[in-house]
Amino acid sequence: MKRIEDFTIIENKAVDQGSFILVAQCASRLENIQPGQFVNMQVPDTQHTFLRRPISICTFNKEKNTIKFYIRKVGNGTEKLSALKVGEKVNMVYPLGNGFDTDSKSPLLIGGGCGIAPLVLLAQTFAQKGVRATILLGAKSGNLLSLKEDFAGIADVYISTDDGSMGEKGLVVNHSLLQKVNTFDKIYTCGPTVMMKAVAKLARENNIPCMVSLENTMACGVGACLCCVTKTHEGHKCVCTEGPVFNALELDEFIDE
């Protein structure tokens, strides 16, 4: 069930280059949040930044009623969110979208950039089911992988960086781990579109189901404005309500012509 609620900021910490960790707490109990879902967060200065910002849920804590976000500053809205102070309020609509299923016994998670964030809760959910996920993280440089510690103890972590400063040098889709991709029964991916398309192609070539989390531009978050639609085999669908997670085989842009 969607809720609209004020959250209190309890932590705002700058990490890596141009990103920050935001932890917010609400007065009511948090439950039924699925990995891959997101919130629509109101920007404090609504006069100049009217639209809310869709932000992936990184993790949540039922006991403390908190949600953790990993946010990259990419414009005026996220810049203002980065300036929120502990004790200030921020309004959110949550939880939104359809998340990842966890129907896998040997899952491979592949994340790049900010797309790593929703994979933390996915890995935690698998761990709670007694399944240890394997995760492959990609970034331009090792100093942009501030979330890697969140996977410690719950997943087997592999890393690829463009500059070779951490893990293997090169793109995630060229990592040596993928030489044994057939040991996994499902692939989950979130990150830059070009990365996800390459991951989906690899999965398709090896007959492995692949779930992708799209990051289309959104406004309302509830399917009313139609600005986030994506083309599928069944027609156009709203990413905010019928996604953001899709089977890659559903998406026209993820299938080679």
C-alpha cells in the first residue's frame, strides 16, 4: 500500500565523488518494502524544484523505521537533498513500483554506479532466505564503490573498475567471473542502460533469465503523467507502476534487431 509521510533525517553523509548517504526515519512502522522499489521524495525548495525525485531504496530497518538511500548529485533537486540537515523533515510517497522477485537458488547480481543501491536490499533478502548471492560491482574507480561494504558477510563480491584501482580492470561484462555465468540460474542487474543491455545479451545467449531495473525519467511516480513509459512486447508500460523491474526479454530495446 502506498503511503505519503514525513520522514526525519537522521544521517546525511557525503561519500565518494558527488554522492551521499541519506538515512530517514518515519513515525509509523515500515513493512512490505520489496527490493527494487523506490520512493518519490519531495525536494525542500518546491518553488524552484516542483517535481519529486524518484530514489531507489537501498535498505530499510523495521526496528528503527528507517530507510537508507545512496544518492548521486546530478542536478538541482539532488543538490538540495544533499543539503538536508539532521532533524529536518522530507516528505515521501512510498513504496512505489514493482521490485525484484527472489525466485533463485544461485543468483548473480550485477550493478554499476548508483544502480548498485537497490541490489543491497536484494542481497539482504536473499540472505534472509538462506541464499548467498554473488554480486559483481562496476565503477569508473574504486573510490566510487562506497556501498561495497554493505554486501560484506551476505554475498560473494567481485569488482571491476575502469581504471583498475580495485578488482579487475575493465567493464563488468568483461569480468572473468562471467566465464562461468552458467553456474547461475538468474541474473539481476541495475545501472547504466548500456551496461544492462550488455548483461541482458549475455544472459540471453546463455538462456539465463535476466531481470533489469530501469531508471527512466519519472515525474508523478504513480502512472498518471506517462513520461516514463517504455516499449515492451505488450505495448507501452509505465516504468513507475509496472516496473521499474522487468524481464529483459519483455523490453524491445533490450532485444537485438
